[in-house]
Amino acid sequence: MTTNNTPHFNGADYTPDRDDARLNGQLGRVWECMRDGRWRTLAQIADITGDPPASISAQLRHLRKPRFGSHTVEREYIANGLYQYKLKPNCEVVA
């Protein structure tokens, strides 16, 4: 997923000992779900991963960041405030 051994999370309420395992797990599940390049809504990703939609949204944002691989995450409006997302992995990072 990235060239780093461990992605680096941050934030005002972030505590590595408490949060790393949970956040790395979420990121890994979102990656595995989305790496096939199919369009999915947050609810569809949540059904597959078991993670909350807000956490999935955060992990999709992380995947765009350089420290998480600079992957492309496309977003497409469906209707009534609903969006779907598609991951295009950065081939330079993915082996």
C-alpha cells in the first residue's frame, strides 16, 4: 500500500499506543476493498469492511496523502448528497 513500513497518523486526539492498531487496520481494510478500482459508496464500503462511514472517509483521504502513497481517490456525485468513490493505486508505490 505504501513504501513506508508503518503509515504515520496524526491529529490533536491521536495517541499512537491507543490508535495505531485500529487506524492501520481500518486503512488496510479500506485498501483491500477499494484496490480493485470499482466505484462504491461509503455505505457499500462499510458493509464490506465493517468500519464506520466517517472512518472510511478519513482513510480515503489518507490514501491521497504522500505518506500513504499519493494514490488517486476519485469522487462522483450520485444524488441527494450521496457520492461514490474509486481508488486508482499509485503504481510507483504498489508492488
